[in-house]
Amino acid sequence: RSNAEKFEFQAEVSRLMDIIINSLYSNKDIFLREIISNASDALDKIRFLSLVDKEVLGEGDTAKLEIQIKLDKEKKILSIRDRGIGMTKEDLIKNLGTIAKSGTSAFVEKMQTSGDLNLIGQFGVGFYSVYLVADYVEVISKHNDDKQYVWESKADGAFAISEDTWNEPLGRGTEIKLHLREEAGEYLEESKLKDLVKKYSEFINFPIHLWASKEVDVEVTSDEDETSDEETSKSSTSEEGEDEDTEKSEDEETEKKPKTKKAKETTYEWELLNDVKAIWLRSPKDVTDEEYTKFYQSLVKEFGDEKPMSWTHFTAEGDVEFKAVLFVPPKAPHDLYESYYNTNKANLKLYVRRVFISDEFDELLPKYLSFLKGLVDSDTLPLNVSREMLQQHSSLKTIKKKLIRKALDMIRKIAEEDPDESSDKDKTEVDTSSDDDEKKGQYTKFWNEFGKSIKLGIVEDATNRNRLAKLLRFESTKSDGKLTSLDQYISRMKPGQKDIFYITGTNKEQLEKSPFLERLKKKNYEVIFFTDPVDEYLMQYLMDYEDKKFQNVSKEGLKLERDSKTKELKETFKELTKWWKGALASENVDDVKISNRLDNTPCVVVTSKFGWSANMERIMQSQTL
Ligand code: ADP
Ligand code: MG
């Protein structure tokens, strides 16, 4: 084309395309999901802009927010068109070729080892998956701010952009024309496309239409005088029908009625492929577990066999109305805590009255719950304001508060439904339903993945501290190598025991040998082992639980039951302790006291009540957090 401008793909993008083209990956279907997902994003964008300015939508068909799929069997072209925001010439150059996204090289690297191409969408390079099935791709696009352009590439390291003077004007939006490879002929079958949309794009909130063929029975009415038998029978496809009709017409002839002939004809019409009723608008009792799982996968663009650990779906009513679905993912992302203090990762999508607003809105959940995925659809927030203004909106606080409550309830339920969690005495009460197996050990799994988040929550969220403390798990001198909870600890407390005892250190094995435990063990008191560096911080915030104080057994103030001997001993050794205190310089110790915390060990150095524990000193020195 005379007006075409040539560009080279950015190097990483070029490598990515080579990998895709030469891939032996068998599940090529994923390209359609990626293209539809981009179309849906583009539609979300124009709808969002239209909140402020309705004009951007245009008129007539251009204003219809939809996706259309068309097949051309002869030319072997599959086209997917949307009436989304479209791309300007500059957008086409940048988005489809010259600017590599941060995920590009990560994806390339992954593919070189044992990566799964299925995850391409998560790396932000889903578009290029079209080259799994096509060897030549045209992207026709019209943005409100620019003319219509065509981007085209045969994935040979270069692409071309031309002003579009030959295609039909799109009005607004994008049409992707895939010139399918020889072996990708199956994507010209309507049934295949219908199946794929059902399978992968169920949760797209815009109508997806297929230009589908339909065999229809047509009745060809003919008036004896005007139409001859010969002519009518030509359009019939069924010979038997023809015979019948002929017979009939012979009978009817005498009665001078107009005769009708049945015929088959292929017509085309737009067929709606998806059910656009959003899952969160449906009643939770009508949504199956499988649907929630698939919805989760579509949210996180993770299309494997990953099942969410748990979910909650609810409607909040009252002054602030909203619907929400929250999921606990099966695994923590590898960088969840790495970047904890630097980034605010938003994982909830925000909708206002069905309109997608943002997935970068981090005011919906506190940081410590940022591992949750899901969506909030608010009826109360105003539609036509900017994201910045939403941030200030008063109902946001209420939404956040309710989301936290529901999230914590959901997590508590994982524990309640886990047969491993119930102590022996309640075991008989737990019904042994068929999904027990699936729930078994779930809370331990949750704790191993996200336990640190719960601890950080205790530090950060004073309002919900007690609720979060209920979710804490740890090992103790009596937990027998398993995890136990504060409630379980309390149920095992000795009569007369006032405080909850704990000890902090690097690992259980070392703590078990600690002289601080000698007497407590001998007297059969249970002591919690806190071995995570974050536990030291945690215990600075968690002062008490269910009216019981926490007592670090390596700190001053440890009180076991009253012991009349202690007073006597104090008196007997008064002179010795006095001498000792004098002998040790005051910058080394605060005090020397008679203690009842030891059994075999003659003496021990303890930390003062408000000082750092020895473990904390160690942490501060190594700066592990
Ligand atoms: P991602 O969707 O994760 O951003 P993709 O590789 O799928 O990554 O798409 C790259 C970019 O190309 C998108 O971010 C978007 O800017 C642009 N794009 C792709 N398809 C369309 C479309 N149908 N309409 C408008 N822009 C699009
Ligand atoms: Mg995409």
C-alpha cells in the first residue's frame, strides 16, 4: 500500500512473537479469549468516558457497546470487532509493537523454561497470541480523536500502519482480522466459536454476537396463475417435500387455492452467545461452585485448574448499597510481602451501577487484605465523577468496613469448616458431609499462605484486632507439632491461670530447650512459640485476648500461681541479691530478683517488661523485616 509506514517491533516483542509462532502449544483456543478480553477492556474504557460526556458514544450503531464475530470461510478470515474506545495511530504503534510491557521479558523467560502459554494474559501481552492461529493479522481501528488506521503484520519482525481508505468506516472501535493458518481451519466453524465463547468468555459484560448461519424452512407461496411449478421447485432442497407439495398442489388445484411449497434456505443473523447478566447480580443460591470457580479464573486471568480456597458473595443494604464477591486465592503471589510496604496493590474491581470504573482503586480494602481478589459493585457511589473524587466519597468508608467484616467472616469459616481444626470434643458435632475431604486441612493451607497477612492486620487494624486474633495459629508446648489457636489455648488453661504465656525466638527446637520454660513445663503450663520475626511486632500490639493478658515468659513480670515460699526466699536471700546488684554495674542490669520461674537452671537474664526481648534485639540487629 502506497501510504503504509513501516515499523520494527521492539526486540523483546519480536522474540515473544517468534516463540508464539513456533510454539507447539496445543491449546491454541486461548487467542479468542485474549481478543475478546481486549475488546471488553476497550468497551469498559469508552463507557467510563461516557459517564462524563455522553457525546463520546456517538450515534446509531456506533453507540452500541457490543462485540461482533464474523467468519469468512472462503478467504479464511476470522474477524472480531468491538465498538470500544479504539486506538489512534500513535496507540497502534505503541500498544501493538514498539513499547514492550514490563511483563514481556518475564513471559519470554518463562516460555523458555517450562512456561504455560495459557498465562499470557497475566503478563499483559495477550494480543500476540493471535499468532498461534494466524500468519497475517490486520487491526483496523478508529478512535474518536483520530482517523481510521490499519495496523498489519505477518510477524516477520515488522509491522505497517496505513490510513484506512478502503475498508468500511467503523464509526468507532477496533476490528481484528485474523488470516488463519492452514491448520487453524477449525476456527471457521461456528460451533467451535460458540463453544469457545461459552467456555472462556462467559463473564464478559458486553453482548458477544456471532454472524451465524441458520437453516430456515421457507414456505414459498405461489399463485397458480402466476408461478409455474418448475420455477418453485428449484428453490426446494428436499425431494420428498417436493413430491408432497406436488401431490398436494394437484389435489388443491381443483379448489383453486394458492399452493405452498416448503424449502430450506440459509440465512444469516446476529446470534447472542453469552448471557450478559453479571454473576454478582444473581442470587448466591443460584450460582454454582463451578460458576464461582470460573468467574474467579476470569478475574485473575488464570485459566488452569486453580480453584479459589473460598469465597463470599453478598449484598450490603442500608445507607450504602453494594454487591460484592470476594475470593481467597489458592496461593499467595510470590511477591506478596516483598513489596508490602512500597506498593498498594489493588485486587478488587470497582463497578458503579454495573459500570466498570477501575481495577486500580486501592481504597476498598486495607493493605493486609490485598491478597483477596474480587469485585465490588456500588449503587451508592456517584457515577459521573473522577476516580480522585471517588476516593473522597463518604460511603467509601462504610464499604471498606463491611468488606473487611465479610472477608474476616469468610476466613473464619474456612477454619470452622475444616475438620482438622475442631478439637476432639466437638468432633462429634461436626457433620461428616461429603465435602469434608475437600475442606480438610484447608485452614492450615490458608495459614501457610496468608498467615503473615493476618499478623500484619493485627498490627495495623486496631478495630478488628480481636477478630484477627481469633484467626491466629501457632505452635505451643502442648500443640504436639500441630497448629493451635488462642481459643484452644484458653480452653486448656490451668485453673487459676491468668495470663497467656508465650516465648519468642528463631525456631521451636531452640525455644524448647530454653531455661525460661523449665518451671512452666514442670508445672504443666502451656507456652506459645512465636518464631516468625513479625511475631515480635505483633505482640507489641496484641496486649490481651478475651480478658487474658499476654506474658512473654522471658520478660519480667511472669506470675504463676501464688507461692508462699517466694516471700520467704526473698527474705533469706535479701543480702545476696543486694550484693549481686551492686556487683553488676547498673548499665548492665536493672535489678536482681528472686524468681520462681526456674527449675534446674540457677539463674537467668530476663528483659524488663517494657524493653525489647532478646529476640527483638536479634531481629533489630539483622533487620529481617
Ligand atoms: P493487555 O490487554 O494486558 O494490556 P494485550 O497484549 O492484550 O495486553 O493488549 C495490548 C494493548 O493493546 C492493550 O493494553 C490496549 O491498549 C491495546 N488494545 C488491544 N486490543 C484493543 C482493542 N480491541 N481496542 C483498543 N485497544 C486495544
Ligand atoms: Mg489483553
